[in-house]
Amino acid sequence: MKPGDLIRCRTPKVKRRRPTGILMIYDCNTREFHPWKHGNLGMIIDIDPKTEGVIVMADGNVGWVSLSAVEVINEVGG
């Protein structure tokens, strides 16, 4: 994983009665959560190894998401 890679929400492995269908992106500047719908693509802006997360841009929002919640779709060459 590196900046510029296309990613999507990873499907949770837990069984729920009603799957949520969204992942929440945390914006530390406004301290708000924004929805990221499953199936929509996002892009890695930066990797934060200290918190084991990534800064992503998805569904028109930029914010932090856990590394365990995303999977790489297309890696940027270079």
C-alpha cells in the first residue's frame, strides 16, 4: 500500500443481522465522521503507521480509516 493506490472498503468478516453497508471516515480537522459506501472506490492520500491507518479520499470526503477496513484494488506503478 502506498499513496495513490485505489482502494475499497473491505467486507467485514463478522456476521450481523443487518449489514451496515457503509464505513465511516474520520475527519480530524472538523472532528466529524463521513460515510463511505461499500463498493465505491477511494484513493490513499497518506499512510499513518503510528495509528495503523490511512488518510483516504472517498465519496468526496478526506479522512482517516483503519488499515484493516480497506483493501487495495489497483496499485500505482513506480
